[in-house]
Amino acid sequence: MSTNEKANHGGEEIDVLVVGAGFSGLYQLHKLRKAGFSVKVFEAGKGIGGVWHWNCYPGARVDSDYFLYQYSLEELWKDWTWTERFPDRQELVAYFDYVDKKLDLSRDISFDTRVTSATFDTTADRWVVSTQNGRTIRSRFLSLCTGLAAKTLFPDYPGLNSFKGVVHHTSLWPQGGVDLTGKRVGVLGTGSSGLQVIQESDPIVAHLTVFQRIPNLALPMGQRKVTEQEQNELKKELYPIIFRRRVQTFAGFHYTLVDRSLLDLTPEERRLMLEDLWGRGGFYYWLAAHQDIFSSEEANKIVYDFWRDKVRKRLTDPVMQAKLAPEVPPHPFGTKQPSLDRCYYEVLNQPNVTLVDLQETPIVEITPSGVKTKDGVEHALDVLVLATGFDALTGSISQIDIRGTDGTPIGEKWGKGVATYLGLSSAGYPNMFFPYGPQAPTGFCNGPSCLEVQSDWIVECLTYMREHKHTRIDATPAAEAAWGARIQELAAPGLWDRAKSWYVGANVPGKPVAQINFTGGLPMYAKLCRESAEGGYVGFTLSHL
Ligand code: NAP
């Protein structure tokens, strides 16, 4: 762009604006820079790491094995050593600092810079992006690396604002921490975040009250310390193989679903196999299982029953057994994300822990001193932890006022149901991409595995456009409709709609309920993206001014 043009438009002018400095945003900054694009990152928080910056609640910890949950770039992994199989938030923050220094990223990141709106200027094929702190930037491309969990979901109980104690949502936990020592702590929600807070807080609090609606079908984490020596061994030969393997498996791990029916096994074979998966810890029991556990009620019931019996053995009180590991599954196993537990059930055995079953005694209101349930009991609290999750996937994007070629805000377009092509772009919002977002493998995939596939695709696409002098790329409405149909077709044989989860948007009141993840697995997804690119970006319209 000439100096005159720049003067006419005012503000900064760049090739790509990346929104969010988490796993995706940092990777894109690095890769796009290397490809010769001018790139800036706008980050709402005060530090890098995305969810790992924001989610600083007690006990926050990743649930992918350490060697999978990192960038595949050798320049990074060769000099980095992890200490635990499933690293905690502190270690992940240290990893991001290391990545930052190694790749010299921060010089192109603006912190405390929340993007509030973006409008596509059809006369110049550019996005005009504004921030809360009054900055405006014009960029040829917009990459929304806002992740799946950037829009917090608050419960709407009456009286929440009247609570006189300390109240925080897990994703907006104060960076300086909250001292829970000797306090009466209530945790509302038992998803991954709630479970982690519960495990971590129990030893120090005076009393813990757990407000559970649907039990978490948690799996044993299998946490252990990992040594430098074992990692050096892995680095010699296995790391490159693991990173290649990551993109060949359903969920971006180093293991994958078994392409047979669980029902083909004899009861003895099943028993041995389930014991083996259980003993491995992590998500083996879920994502190295026979694939028909996601489509056959009979197969699913087998893995549920095994899970229930294992968990019941860890609980001492029959009432707790019935509430935490019910006889009848609350939903098919694995159709809502299971969490990894270290000592969750042992904590719930403790005498200073009360489990409030919200299905039996729903919350009526939050009072100045605690939580009042339908049975008239007021649970007195000093601290209330809202572990109520997110308006996942779509919320991260639609909370920004993004207007495409016809001026419609994307939140309005997606209000009736999300519509994307390849889970990367949306028709009428040209030159805009969103890795690790809706209608991609996101919810069923190890983050770095998925976002590297998508980000590499984006960098290639932008390079192709530069070479061919295209200034605009837009998904066609037909390709978008076909992608939406494919998402639902892939999900149709599954049991997904039987759980009220964020996978299908059912956790947010009023959100259309339908599968919003690509359930065909990462290899199929990567193949479809590759086919579009190799065909000259099939399903997109490319043009120039
Ligand atoms: P979540 O899985 O959506 O869990 C939210 C919890 O809050 C559920 O137990 C839900 O109950 C409850 N809840 C929501 N609204 C409520 C209300 N009005 N009243 C009572 N209970 C309410 O959210 P999350 O735990 O934050 O986890 C979200 C995702 O983030 C995870 O699935 C995972 O992908 C990711 N995550 C990962 C890690 C990790 O890597 N270890 C840690 C945290 C989060 P119902 O079940 O009855 O709806």
C-alpha cells in the first residue's frame, strides 16, 4: 500500500491481524512472519497462553500427555523439558514464556487489547478492526485465534450479585489467586474446571460444598513425574514419529479409536481390554476405545458399567455412589467430555465435603451469605466458585461485532445455527479464518494437533493468494451448506444428542442444539482441507480488486 493510501485510510495497515495469543495465535504469528507477511497479534489479556493465561484457578492442569501438548517445532521441543505427564498451569505458562523468548514473539503482540469489532471494507478488501482501548487497524486478513473457551458462561440465578463473599468464575480467576485456607468454599459445576478446583481445594478449606447437576464421568489421570532422561530418549527418535502420528489419529493423540465393534469381543476379551485402557490413564479409556461406543447403546453401556463399578469402589458412602456413579447412565459415556481425576472421588469421601444434588434440590437463589436450595437449606459460604463453563466454540467469535460483506453481524448469522466451510471460514466474511473453532475437530482433538493442521493450511492459502495476486477469498454459500450437512451426517449415527453438553451447544440456554464439532476425526478433516487447497481452494471464490 502506498503512503498516500495509508494516509487516506488512517491507522495501521498490515497483512494479517491475529486475535488472541494462545496456542493458535502464537503459532500463526511465527509461521506467517516466516512466510513474509506483516503480522500483529491483539490479545485481551495481560499475558500469552490464551486459556492457560486466563484459567489460573487452583488445580488447572492439562489433560493431554505432555509430549502431545506442545508445538511440533523441533527448535522448540529440543530444548524444553517437562516435569509431569500432565503439566499444570504454572508449567504451561513457563512453556509459553520459553516459546515467546525462543521465537521472539512479544514484540508483535499488543496486550490489554480486546478486539470489539471488525468490518470488512469491500472497496479495499480489508478488515477494519477496532479495539476496546480505541485502536484501529486495517488488515488484509483476520485470523480469529480466540479458541473454544473465550466466552464465559455465568449462571443466571437470582441474587447472584447480592452474595457478600468472594465470587469468581474459574476462567476469570484473579491472577494473584484467592486464599481458600480455612474458608467455606462452594463449587458450582462439576465439569473439568470444577473437578480440578474441588481436588485442589479440599486439603486447605474448612468446608467444601459441591453443587452437582450431572455427574462427571471422570477417568483416572495416571499422573506421574517425568524425567529429563526419559524425554531425552524420546527426543532421539520418537518425537518426530509422535508428531507425525498425532495427525493420523482420530483425536490428535498418539493412540486412536479401534475400528471394530466392542461387541465382537467375548466378555473376557472385553474385560481385559477395558482393564488395560483403564490402567493407562489419560483419555485411553475414551479415545483408544472401540469406535462403536459412540454409536451403539449396547457397546456404550458396557463401558459405562465398567466405569461405574470402578468408581463405586472408590466411594465409601452408598448415597454418594448413587449420586456420583448412578446405576443408570446420566448420558452415554463419552458423549460429554470426561475429565481426568487425581483424587476427586477420595475428596468426595471426606467428612468436610457436602455434595448437593441439584437435580433433587435445585438452587432457588443466591443469598448474601450463600446458596439456597429448594429444600429450604441455605448453604453458608465464604467463597463461591462458578465453574459453569463457556458458550463454547461459537461464543468466542460471535461476541465480537464482526460484519462481513452485507453488514450482518456474525452473531446474528450464527444465531439460527453456526455455518462454516471447513470449520475455518464463513460465507460472506471474506479473508477471515478461525482455527480451533466450530465445525472443526476442536472438541474432540488435542489442541496443538488440530491448530497446527489448520494454521499451516491458512499460511499456505495466504501464500497462494499472494502468488496469484488474489485479494479476496470467500467461502461459497453452497460449500458452506454442504459442510454443515456433512457435520450433521457424520454426527447422526452417534449418541451425541443424548448428552446436554457444549459439544452440541445444549449447555447455553437458547443456543440452537446440534453437533458443532467435526466428528469424523482429524485425518479425515485434514484430508478434506488438503483436497480443497490442492484443487485451487475448492468451495471458495477467489478474486482481486
Ligand atoms: P463444562 O464442562 O461446561 O462444565 C460446566 C459445569 O457447570 C457442568 O457441571 C454444568 O452442569 C455446570 N453448570 C453450568 N451451568 C449451571 C447452572 N446454571 N447451575 C448449575 N450447574 C451449572 O465447563 P468446564 O468445566 O469449564 O470445561 C469446559 C471445557 O474446557 C472442557 O470440556 C475441556 O474441554 C476444557 N477444559 C479442560 C481442562 C483441562 O485440560 N484439564 C480443564 C478445564 C476445562 P451440567 O453438567 O449439568 O450441565
